[in-house]
Amino acid sequence: MNTTTEIPAEARTDARRFAMANALRVLALDAVAAANSGHSGMPMGMADVATVLFDSHLRFDPKAPRWHDRDRFVLSAGHGSMLLYGLLHLTGYEDMGEDQIRAFRQLGSRTAGHPEFGHAAGIETTTGPLGQGLANAVGMAIAEEALRARFGARVFDHHTWVIAGDGCLMEGVSQEAITLAGHLALSRLIVLWDDNGISIDGKVSLTDSTDQRARFEASGWVTRAVNAHDHADIEAALAWAKAQKQPVMLACKSHIGFGAPTLQDTAKAHGAITGADEIAGAKAAIGWEGKAPFEIPAAIRADWARAAARGAEARAEWQARFAALTPARQAEIDRVMAGEAPKKLASAVRKLKRRLAEEAPKMATRKASEVALAEINPVMRETIGGSADLTGSNNTRTADLGVFSAADRKGRYIHYGIREHGMAAAMNGIALHGGLAPYGGTFLCFADYARPSIRLSALMGVRTVYVMTHDSIGLGEDGPTHQPVEHLAMLRATPGLNVFRPADAVETAEAWELALSAAGPSVLALTRQNLPAVRTAHVNRNEVGRGAYILAEAEAKRAAVIVATGSEVEIAMAAKAMLEAEEIGTRVVSMPCWELFEAQDETYRRRVLPPGPVRVGVEAAVRTGWDRWLCGERGSAKKAGFVGMEGFGASAPYQELYKSFGITAEAVAAEVRRLL
Amino acid sequence: MNTTTEIPAEARTDARRFAMANALRVLALDAVAAANSGHSGMPMGMADVATVLFDSHLRFDPKAPRWHDRDRFVLSAGHGSMLLYGLLHLTGYEDMGEDQIRAFRQLGSRTAGHPEFGHAAGIETTTGPLGQGLANAVGMAIAEEALRARFGARVFDHHTWVIAGDGCLMEGVSQEAITLAGHLALSRLIVLWDDNGISIDGKVSLTDSTDQRARFEASGWVTRAVNAHDHADIEAALAWAKAQKQPVMLACKSHIGFGAPTLQDTAKAHGAITGADEIAGAKAAIGWEGKAPFEIPAAIRADWARAAARGAEARAEWQARFAALTPARQAEIDRVMAGEAPKKLASAVRKLKRRLAEEAPKMATRKASEVALAEINPVMRETIGGSADLTGSNNTRTADLGVFSAADRKGRYIHYGIREHGMAAAMNGIALHGGLAPYGGTFLCFADYARPSIRLSALMGVRTVYVMTHDSIGLGEDGPTHQPVEHLAMLRATPGLNVFRPADAVETAEAWELALSAAGPSVLALTRQNLPAVRTAHVNRNEVGRGAYILAEAEAKRAAVIVATGSEVEIAMAAKAMLEAEEIGTRVVSMPCWELFEAQDETYRRRVLPPGPVRVGVEAAVRTGWDRWLCGERGSAKKAGFVGMEGFGASAPYQELYKSFGITAEAVAAEVRRLL
């Protein structure tokens, strides 16, 4: 056995911290070995940096893991999850006992393969899909700046720290995150780049030649090189970083698989180090011998406990300051941090609905969304809107929001730039931080660009609202690259995501109320083109909240049910008129949110969609998923049909496209007749 | 009316080119005005740069638009489509007559809102979703290098030119493209950045502070600033660019909406300039008065014709060189450029299938994919493989491929790095260039990262093969961030994309044959975990080619049909065994490709899925889309059920996950019994 791995001398000069870091290394080695699965190398490489950060700089208190003013620590290189679990365990987070470390990657444990938000305290975000954590952190730093401006530095005054790997920096989303952070001068954001020169396929030099420091500096960051195993150098760099006026990237030159006899500095160390010799050799190299797996000497545990105790004092000081606020102020801060919508939201929406039912405006639902926001934003001041450079098209900016910028932290609107992915990831970060309710716009077709982050919104269950306009061929001349046809199916297939496609201004207002009151993410799919009002009789109840409902009952004896969403409800109503004229009684069901309809009880669902009549769905999108409501388990019609898209769209004025693709009242009526 | 817009003096010093450029400007103005829709400002701003490029540098011949050795010109800022249409029209592309210019953005025209590949000659790729063209161009430049290395500079010796806007450069995919191109030292790639300082929301300074030249230089590019209205400066820069040994970015400082009296240099110029005064003023400013819309003076047309004629000579010289090759060599080049698979492919796959049916290996389909590639790559030497840093996991690299790099252009494997999006876009570019058959790997879950480019593969109908492994909870411990559940639905919902989910090694080989013989893109969804052989009797016919087929007929009287894909076919077979033991005759249908089954005639589909028996689908994914085959228009079973996922996965050994989520033979058999 080769136990002569060269451990850099500087790593040993601070014996206390070296031992603390070695505890992290050993926990990673042992947990991965026990699971026979995982990633050993990264925790071993970044253990020293993480130790100094948690020992002297990170503002945290394991006894109050949701403390509003804690620093946020994001392990963007989520595969190194054992580094995070080790830190949480050693600093004494209650729900991260040794049982959890031993159950790494096992069913039901809190210690999943990658850190999962909600599994354990101290996991600030779900990471693993590379680059996401870094981009979430930009959102967290935005939230901190915005809340500090609103509530003062006595309440919000913390940093966001990120450990990011080469994979994070190679993903495109990192560029969107970096350029946004640089532009916004988010000086409380500090990225610790694990510069180990290794990725899964081999040396990074196999795939990339980027001068990362120059790249960050090109976007307004300051950077500094750090020896990731020299505790003094790390200490100095972290202190320096906190003093900067721009976002900071520290290039931490590290050894992946630090100490592993044959694997250190190799791609093989990226994954699971499981060989007994290799593990023994790695432990020997760091002077960790004669101990059982998972055994941490009491002195080292005591050092980690001291590191954890440091935060308690800061928290107590903060708590005293918080307690000095007026009770109303405290309650307000607690409410927004908990993500609870204000009581006034419901009444504001009800009032708006009443007005809209009376006025019955013919308007695009994107415009209706703006009308709703104009009522909501003043009564729900934690909203923070934005758009990926389509403000005028997405109708996301209402009066008096102001613009959040380097110069104005009180602004409530973010010009995210042409960065759909970075926007979505930042929105996740804003929501995760708490205190704000982010919404952001783009075209529905460009949900594609944001797709990895939308999935994480759903997986984490955070309240983000995606305002996605131009939701079909109704977009018209811009053509098939801009016309979603499969996107509703893609989003509806995603668990935990509410997809709203409202039919008029009233439904749009109802959708907004639901989205802002939800515990998870929502997509609002909105039209570019004008639509007539279909909800012209006011009801207090939020009809969209039931997912689908009877918009218009059959007049003649009921023979058909037409189910439609969004812009096609107008078509369904016109088809109904044609059919009723022929004495074919036709019910129209508006179905703005499949997920909420699914959540209704069987009785309600069968009431809305009875088994007898023929049933036709109509939506300017592909059929995928519709059969469930037409004739599947959740449906039960004997005869069912669908009018929609069968392929990509085309470039032309939208009225011509609807005709050309056969999505018309005539076609729907004909389909009903065919089935009858 | 204000007609005093300041036109830079240098723009006027080359009167001939200024007039040529003005023709482009006027066509854009007139076409957008006629359509009352589109983007006027970008063509007006970049007209001078485009004119010099087409007049003196671009290697093209409108009489031979598919000439193998033409330069590729990519309008990455696709919203400026009228710039491209104007260029194609003025240089005399036959299918781009004035009728097309006048029909801009109208139904059935070749002049869609954004350039659509296949609509007209000279449109090298579909652009509009920002950043895609730039990233496609990286693939085109890779193809040029690879083909030059294979066939010599006498056959392939051209450049790839890109016009990219701020939007392209802000999208994350641009970073993946830029860093890949820099690393690979793609010196034939020249990007002309339309540095107009404007995006839709306003000035770029509203959203970005990046020093773009420094950013490119950080990744190994060379850059130069250019006055986008000084023909001499442009001329010098283009000549300089072609002499570089690294990829080149020219920062072309331009005026968006050049000449428009009140809109030049404003965000309003980005879209449609339709005001009569504004149009008249813009024309006056460039000295274009007293002409009817779309009217181009004969002298200017003649200058454009001369620019076009320049390429004919180069093409003739090339044609002579090509004709001097052996007929076999010529035929080979023509074949690969046409994207036709070699005749040997079918026989190689058949031979492999025979062997696999005999050996009946228990192996993961990702491994089976490697086995197939090991047979295919030697007989289909135009394949060019790769992976987004998951080579060992995706099993995409076979022996003797070599690695394509700056030092070795003959390598047939690309280490794409952690750049799923850039990889997919580059694969599109490689396929569009012609001559190579690109395939590339990642985890199925990270199809999300590549989603915008996958959609474009489908929209364009190019032969790209996405090797997507770890295709379900079968991935195990890495957990829900890495476990696809909705991705099959997302991909199947996308028109024009064949999604294969083979059940064993034989099906995998068949899927590869189909993917490489297809006219469009394919996804191969492959397992991490081992699967038993289910196709142990050799048949010559490609069963996967029919999309779904009877894998095992009922033994007792047929009462049930179980439909499964991929790894769940094993479960279906085990359920069948249980049910047959109870005298419940059960057919198992393997359904590796929905799209190909859909393409079969009604008779075949009903033969495979008869209406009588109960029907149960099983797939470790969400149900979305399945009802179509269970009871929808394409199905017709009276009673149907589904066994699969209802939400996200979890982190644990995969066998436990299958049990925990109830995707087992017992559950499938129970569902059959319930329905009976």
C-alpha cells in the first residue's frame, strides 16, 4: 500500500483546522464507502476551504437553521453532498445525526445522493444539476440586497457563499448568473471555485481552456487565487472577499481526492472511492489511523462545536435587534419570510373580478395579467417582477415598481436580460431566500431555455411564478421557432407544477391569486392575441381553483361536452352556438389548470365531465396528455375527439394560422357531429 | 418630418457599397412595413457589414447553393431575417424572388418571420431562439475541420461566418459555444457581433456590463473592434479575421435602425418600423428617394450580381478539383454530404443482432449501445461521437475513434465538456454542414439543458442522435435531480423526434440502425442497470422499426395485453408469467418507439393492440401520453390501467426504488386482475 501521498506542508501548519477538515474528509470517505456510491473526491479537496469558512466566517446557527439573517451557503457542486452533510453533522444540526451520515444515499434518509431542499435543515437549495446552485445564489443575493433596502441592515445583513466546481462554470447558466450578478454588483455574493482541474472525462484541459478569473472579471467580478489547502491563505482570502464592493470569485486551487494514494488529482477520484487500500491510504496520509469508520475524536468534535457556537452570539444580537422592531414590523417580516400571501390579496382579486365581469373587456390574457398585477402589486409588496428582455411583450411591469439595480435596491422589477435560464434559477434563489415573491416573464416557447430551473422549482416546491406569454400559434408571424406546441404537455408532465391557461381576464386574475398563494411554482400561459370575456357573471368563488368547471351548460338536451383551455375557450363557445342551433345540446368546460382539477374529488370531476355525452377537447397544442381527460382513467367518455396541433406551427398572421391548422369552431362542431 | 439623421461620413466614402447596403436596408424597411410585422432595425444596422462580407469575402455561389465547400453564413440574430432574405434575393438565389420578399411573414412564403432551414436555399440553419445559430456555427466549423482532415483542403476549405446580436451573447448557450470553439481552436469560425447597444427592454447597459471582447479572449478567441458603417474598416477586419489561428470575434459597433429619424439607436427600432414618416425619413437619410417600395435601381442590382458572380469562379475551380478525385471518392463524399447511411450499416446490424440473440447477454442498454457502436463506427466512418463529460457513463466512445481536438482533426470523438446545450447545438451544426453523423451523450434528465437545441433538431429535421442514458429511477442513488420522470413525455410530445426506449441489446441495435438511417433526430433512452435479453430468437426484420410489436403472445386464452418500454419490458414479462400461471392469457407488447408505431397503418396497430383484452401500460415514468395507447383514439381497450411514476423519484439503490414506487411485476399483475 502506498501511503506516501504528498500532503502540502501548508495544510499541516494549522493543526486544528487540518484535523477539522480531515473529519470532513473521513466522513465523506466512510459514507461513500458504506453506500458503495457517491462522490468522495470533491469533499476531500474542498474540506479545508469549507472548514475555514464555517470556522470563522459563515454566519450561521445550527440551533436556528431558518434564522432570517443567516448567511446562505450553497453547494452548487451538489455531487459533493457529503461535504455539506459532514458540515451539518459536525456543527450539530439536530436532524443530521450520525444515523443520517451512515444512511447516505439510502431510501428515506435525509442524506440523498445530492442535497435536496427540505430534506434537512441547512440545505438551502437542491443542487446536483450543475450550475443551478450558483445561479440560485444570485437570486439569494438579490433577495438579501432587496430586503436590506426595505427592512434595514439591522434585520438583513448577510452574505451568500457558493462552492462551485468546473462543471458549474462550464454550464451556460453560469454565464447568465455571473453576468447578472456582475451587472447588479452583488457584493455579498462570494463564489469559491473548486479549481481542481478535473472533470468526469479527465483533466479539464481536455475540454476547456478558459481563463476563469479573466472571464469573471470581464463581467465585473473581482477574483483572487487561493491555495485551497493553506488555511492562512484561505482565511485571508475570505476576509478580503467580504470587504469587496463587487461579487467575488476565489479560485481555490485544490487537490481532488486529497490524500488518496493513487487517485488524488485524477478523474477517478471524482466518483466513489471504495477500494480498501485507497481509503486506508488516504486516511494514513492525513494521519487518521486506528479509528473505526465514522469515528471522530472528541477533540475534533469539540472544535467543530466551537465553530457552531460562534453563530449563536451573532444570532442573539440579531434577535435583540429584531425584538426591538414594532410587532407589526416583526409580523410582516415573519409573514413574507414564510411565503404567506397577505390577506388583502383575496379581496383585491375579488374586487378586480367584479369589475372585469362588468366591463367584460376584450383583451389578451397577457394584458389581463398586467391588469391583475396592477391591483396585486400594491397590496402584496413582496412581489418582485421581471422579464427576460420581453417586458413590453410579457406585460410584467406595472407602475411604481421601480427597477432593481446596482443603484436602486428598492426597485421591484428586474430587467433580467436575455437570460431565461438565469432568471428562472435566480427566481428559485429569491424564493428560497424568503421574503419576496418572484415572478418573471418570457415567451412560453422559451420555457425550454429555463427548463432545468423550472424542474427544480417543482422538485423543491418553491413559489415562483412563470409568466409565459405568446402561448400558441396565436403568436402569429414570428413563426414556429416562437410558437409552443409541445410546451403545455412538457410542463403538465412535470410533477408539482401548476400550469394555468386562463381563458379571459377574470380567469387570469383568479390564476394569479392561486399562483401567489401556492406553496409551489406556477406557470401562467397567456395569449398575445385579444380574447373576448367569457366570465361575465361575477362569482366570489375562484373557479380556476377547481381546475375545470362548467362555463356554459347545454341548452338543448346534453349530447356533447367541449373541453377547452385559454384562447380556445372562445372557439368552444362558438362551436357550442353552432351545435345548439342544430339542437345538439353542448356543454362547454373551461379547464384552465389540469393539476387542480386532478386534485378535486371524483364526484366533482364526474359532474364536470359526465360519461354519457361525446367529448371533444380543443387546444392549440399537441394532443399529448389530453386523452386522460377525454377517455382515460380520469375521463370516461365513450366517444372522444380532439382538435389541436399535430406538428409545428408556421409564420403568418394568427387568424390565418388558426384556419390553416383547422383549429376553428367549425372544426370542433364537425368533430362533435362526427362522434355523434 | 426630421430627415436630418446623422449618417456617419465614413459610410458614404464607398458609394458603391453604401448603395448596396442601402438596398438591404430598404428591402427590410419595405418588407416589414408590408407585413406590418418583423424587425427592421437589425438589418439596417448590419447592412454595411453584410455587404462587405458578401461582396468580397463570403465564398458562395447562388447557382449552387448546396456546394460542399461553400462558406457557411449563419444569421444567429434570426429576428433580423430580412437581412438574410435581402442578401439571398439580391445575390440571385432562384427561389428568393421579389414575390417572396413581398410575402414576408405570410402563410406559405419562404420568408418566415425567422429564417427556417429548408424553406429556401442559402438558409443554413433555423435561427430565432437566441444563441442557437452561434452554437450551430461551432458545429459547422468542427465539421469543416474534420472533413478537411479526412478529405483534404482541395475539397473542404471554407469558413463559417456568424452574425450574432447581444441577445445571442447573453444566452448561456453562447458561453458553451464560445468556450468549446476556443478550446478547439476553430480558426475558421468568425463571429460578427452586432454591437448596437440595444435590446428589447432598452439599452444593453440596463441588463449587462460585460466586456464582451475580454470575455471571448478569456476563452482563446482573438477580437477586434470594427466600425460597422466604415466599409474600409470592415474590409480590413474581415481580411484580418481570415488570417487568424484562433476563432475570431469582431465587435461591430453599429447603429440599430440606421437612418431612422427618431428611432435610430433606440429599442423601438428593434421591432417593426412602420410609421410612414419614419420610413420616409430613413430612406431620405440614405439618399433613397423617389422610389417605389421594393424598387432597387438596376445599377445596384448589377453590383449585387457582380458580388454573386465572384463565387462562380471559385466554385468552378473547386469543381475541377473535385472531378479529379476518383469516382469512388466523389461518390463517398456525395453520400456523406447527403446524409445517407452506408449500405454496410444494415448488414452489420443484422450480424450483430444474430450474435446477440444467440448470446442473450444480460446488460444495460447503455452498454448494448456501446456494443452496437463498436460494430457501426467501423463501417460508418462519418459518425462523430461525443458526450457532455459522461463518456464512461454514456458508453459513447468506442475503440479507435480517436479524439477530435485542436491537435488532431481526424479524431471522431468529441469531449464536449459539461455543455449539454452547446453539444446539442453543435451537433445540429455538424449535421447541417453535412458529411458527418453526430451523436452525443448525456443523462436523460439533462435533456432539459439541451432542450432548445433538441427542439430545433426536430423542427429542422436533421439527423442527430441523442444518447441519453440513466433513463429512469433505475439510475438509483443519484436521486430525483438525476432521475427523469417527465422527460419521455416531453420528448414524445415534440413533433418530428423519434424517441427510442429499447428493452434489450437487440432492440438497442435496431434503434441505432433506425436513428442513423433517419432523416430526422432521434433520442435513445438507455438504462444504467442491467436488463435480461428479451429478443432471443433472431429475425432479420427490424422490429423496432414498427414502433411496437408482439414480443410474447398469450398462452392461455388472451385476456390481457401489457404494453411496456425499455427496462419495464422485463417487468411485463414477469407479470405475464404470473398471470399465465393463473390461466390469464397475457400478451406482452414491446413499444420502443411511439412515433414509429403511430406511423403504422390502422390494421397493424389494431393487430398489436386489439380492443378486447384489458390493457395495462408499464413504464417508470409519468403517465402523460400513455392514455392514447391505452384507451385513446389510437387505443381502444375497454378497460385500461397504468403502472408507473406519479411524482419525482428518490435516492436509493434502484431495486429498492422500483419496489418503493410500486413498479413491479406484482403490481402489474394486480392491475390486470383488478381490471378483469
